[in-house]
Amino acid sequence: MSYAVSRAASARLNPVAFETKVPRERIVTLSVATDPCPQALIRVLGLIAQHGVLPLSIEAVRGETAQHLAVDMDHLPEAALTVLVAKIEAIVAVQSATVHPVERHRLLA
């Protein structure tokens, strides 16, 4: 019998050991408002993945008339960030997309 623990299982058992270490000044929040479309979240995340970015956190909240997505991620170069936001805004279900510095309460201690 093997007692090897996967990285994911180990992270669940000891979450402090696998915290992402990114300087706070390099973290931005991508805020996106979309129509209540089941494909909107996956399309936005797909575009982020195309830029080689692994989000630090993802929050999705569905309301009556819209869903709001907040993705904390490493800051990309300004040109790449502009292209990413333009591609996200081109998704039919997207109402708006903005990037701003991460709010302190959204980060882990």
C-alpha cells in the first residue's frame, strides 16, 4: 500500500505550505459583468489561459440579471492586458470588463 500523498491532497491538509507567493503590487483584479450565460465564465477563463496566466483566485456571483466575475491574477504587461480586456469585451455575453489593483481584503494574509 502506498502512502504517497498527491500535491492537491497535501495542499488541503497543509494549506499554508502551498500559498502562492506573489508580491501584492503585481496582483490585479479583472472584474467582468456578463449576462447570466452558462458559458461566460469558461470563455473568460479560456482567454486568461491563452495569455499563460494561472489565476490566484476566481469569484463568480450570479444575480437576477447578470453574473459578476472577479479574477485575481499576476499583472501582465500593459499591452497584453489591453488585448486581454478587448478580447473579453468582444464576448457576446460580456457587459463590461475592467482591471484594477487588487483590494486588500481579497488577498490571503
